[in-house]
Amino acid sequence: MQQEPPSPPSPPFYASLFVAGATWTLPCTFGFERKTSDTERCHVDSVEVTNGETRARIACWFVHDPEVRDDPAINTYVMTARGLYLNSTSGEPMFTPHPIAKPLPKRWGLDEPTGLEPMRASAIVRHDGAWCSVYEMAGTDTSFGYTECISSRGFAGFGDHRDFTRHRCGDVP
């Protein structure tokens, strides 16, 4: 009796970032009261496959400012067997192919830093069908955070805050 070969593994959820020509349009708000709004568009400009890694050059710009499309913000996402990286494969990946949720430490954001060094924390959370990578830093006189959410359909949202400013595009926790 002949056995069927095992099925190939399914591609990781972030493989959607490596489709040349893919485009995502995300509504954005600015400020803690979300009074200002805009739209950000991201486009996969190129994809390269070499020596066990795939690189996608992704450009993002605000739609209201069309001349910025000629000089957009660009990041390179790198997919390897170990996971998804942003711009470089050094350090830990943003996401592993099959992530496991990891919350921020208990009482994060409630306790003041006690030393001169800022406190740092990261989390991996599931949010409305997307996986989100969260990075937070809190010091005695400043705070900063960044969240990026990716689903099997591509970018789901971005968000960042610094002290009393906030910028959110798409759906982020």
C-alpha cells in the first residue's frame, strides 16, 4: 500500500506582504481625540527571492499628498523560515510563521519607571483576525509605542504614539 506524501505546510499569514503589486488603503486618524483624518496607501513595489529569504520593498504615503508618492516612506520586509523581519534579519523576527500570543507585562502603563533606564516591553496579540506586534517604551519623562497588525490579507493597521501625540491607520488595538 502506498502512502500519500504529507501536505506542504501552509504559507505564513504574512506571506500576503510578498505579492508584487499588492496595495492596501487604510483610513488614518491623528491625535488622541482623533479629530484629524487622512488615508494612507501602501504598495508592494518589488519582491526578490534569494538564498532562503524573500524581500518585499513596500512604499507607503498619505493619499491627500500625491507628490509624496514620488518619495514615499519605504520599508523592506524580509521573510525567512524563522519568521518576518523589518529591514534586516538580525535579532528576533517581528512574527514567527505560527505566532503565539504574548501580552504586555502586568500593570504595564500603570507603574512609573523607577530608575534612569526606560522600561521596554513587547507583545504579540491577536486582534480582529490579524496578528499585531506591539513595542512600548516608558521613561521618567517620555513614552513611545508602535503597533503593526498584519492579517492573511495584508496590512491591517499601524499605530504609534509619543508622549501626547497619536497616529493610527487601519485597525489596531
